[in-house]
Amino acid sequence: MTDVAGSSARWLAPLAPVLGWRDFLPQRGARLPSVLDLEQRRLVTSGRMAIGLALRAMGVQPGARVLVPAYHSASMVPPVLHLGATPEFYRIGQDTGVDLEDLAMRLPGAGALMVTHYFGFPQHMAPIRALCDRHGVPLLEDCAHSLFGAQGGRPLGAWGDYAAASTMKFLPSYDGGCIASARHPLGAIHLRSAGLLFEAKAALGALEHSFAHGRLRAAALLLALPQRAVQAVWRWRKRGLPPARQTIAPAASENDADFDPRWLDKRSAWFSRALLRLSSRQRLCRRRRRHYLALEQAVRDLPGCRPLHPALPEQVVPWVFPLLVDDPEPAFHRLQAAGVPLVRFGWPLPAETGSCADAQALARQVLGLPCHQGLSDGELAAIVTALHQCFTAAPP
């Protein structure tokens, strides 16, 4: 097992899913609810564009206060600033739950409230919805970590006036987000294609990601020439363009937190939308839950770490496995050196959220381990071995 952690783990698939033929197996089993099932929805290029569109649909005006959780990603704030509004951070508890007392003090007069379902685990939405109704504040459910799942008898996303989701966190696509609503029509949102170069980049980008991690090897050989052709065309096309226009894709597809409003009216690429239609939702949900439970079992008796949540509820489909680590920095570097891809959501948090000690602690101490459906049994075993070596200095 030592060799597995030392070599194969370096080739683990990253946290974004990779494409394989099993992703398109026939649908089997019960379908979990999804924000994608809401009657009103539009497929956009990223979750942050969905946030921007939702805030605009809510009528957020310059100078308005938009309540954002203190524990948040860097990409959640730029859509607020784009509208000239002011983000105001409310407190989060040790378990990522909304601090209802702090929220109740801040809600009066706010322009909008954003609530995040962290790592796929839902907030308790009924009291939050009641507070918003009492004060007349529109509610945006941030479902970037929770494409699937339900809470209180409703699909995640159905509690809010609007919901924003990130499909590319769960599916093997180069781009993808969704704005949806169970309460309001979205007829005023008109989307158009971002152009042929973007469509080609989105298709080849998803495939390249899979090729780089040993999937679809026959297709990799067949598409080697088209890949080079698209790259050459883009190098020629961007000559002489100003730096702001020397991009073929939204920042989210390039792992950048920037917010470029030129992408607000662009729909998700055709290839990404096709993957969304054709992928097996049941397999995705089943395997993510299976991998999460395997990691939960693996860390159960390890010193210095524990799952952020004590159990995996039946209707939760996790984005990652949030591991709470007592001494996170050495563990982060040891796991990285072993080839385990990690997420540190919200780290480092900006200084203005420093008054929320629990948010700061979560950002520092939570390491997100991959549990996506693309992991093979060997890759999962390599992660488990790396965890045991990290926290016990001995394989299991």
C-alpha cells in the first residue's frame, strides 16, 4: 500500500469529475431531487454568473446591503460589487449552520440574502425563509455545492426566490451553471451563444481534462489534431486584441475568481448541456455517496481529524468530503505531496469576516477530499492510504 500512495496517488483524478463511458450508463434507481428540476431555469456558464443574474432579477440596487455568509468563496462577492451593492457578512456556526440570531439583526432593510448549502449538506431553510418573508427580503439559495438533494420536503433551491448552482462541480464539463426559481418566471433572462471558439474550447476542454487523467484513451488519439488546430486558431485570433479580450472562456472555467459581466448573457456551451442531459444522475449520486461513506469509515479512528458532519443524511449528495483537521497546515502539505487533490473552501478568508471566529476556523481547518463519481476503486484506496500515512505515519 505504500507504493500506491507514493506513485498512483499522484495521478488521481482532480476534484472536477472526469469523463468516462460509465457516466452514460442507463439510469437506474430512484432519482434524488435537484435544483435542475425546478420549473424555471436557465443554463449559464458558471455559478457566479447565476448569482449575478439572480441579484439583478431581485432588483438589487447600488448601495443596497447584500447579506453574504462569512464563510464564503472569493467568487461570491464580485457579483454583488458589480451591481454597486455592499456585501455584509453574517455569522456561521461551527457546523456551517446559519447563526439565526445574527441574521435576524441584519435582515431589516437588506436588499437580498444569500444562503449557502456547504459541501452538499443543506441548511435548515424553514426558519430562514420565515425571516425573509417577515422582513420582505428576497432569498438566494447558493446551491453551488448541492446540485442534488432536498430539505424539509422540498428540493434544494425551491426555498429561495432564486437559486444559483454550479453544474461543473458535479459533472464532467468545462463550464456550467444554473439559475432557477420555484417562485418567479425567468422570461426576462435572454441568453445567447458565446461563439464557435468557445463552443469548441468547451468540448475539447472537457475531453482534455479526461485525457490527462487516463480516461477515453482512444478518443485522445483521434482528437489530438483537432486539439492543436483549436489552440492554433485561438493564438492567431487573439493577436492584437487588448488583454481584457484575450480570453476564450469565463474565469470560472480557468479556476479564476474574477467576474466578467460580458458572460452574464451567455448560455452554457452545447457540449456541457449535452453532458447534463445524457449523464446518469443516479450513478453520480450513488457513487458520490458511496465514496463519501468509504472516506468516513477510513478516518473514523484517525487521530487529529474527524468528519465535519457526524453522518451522511439520506438525501445529501456531497460535493467533497469535508474533513476537520486539528493541525491543518502540515496535513495539507503531506496530503498534497502524496498526490491527493484537496479543496480549502474560503481559505484564506478576507479580513472583513474576521469577526466570525467560526468561519475563520472552518476555512482554516476543513480540507475537502474528493468523493466524485469518477474515482476508481484504486484511486479511492490510494486516498485512504495517504490519509492513514498522514495521520498515523503508518498504512492501514
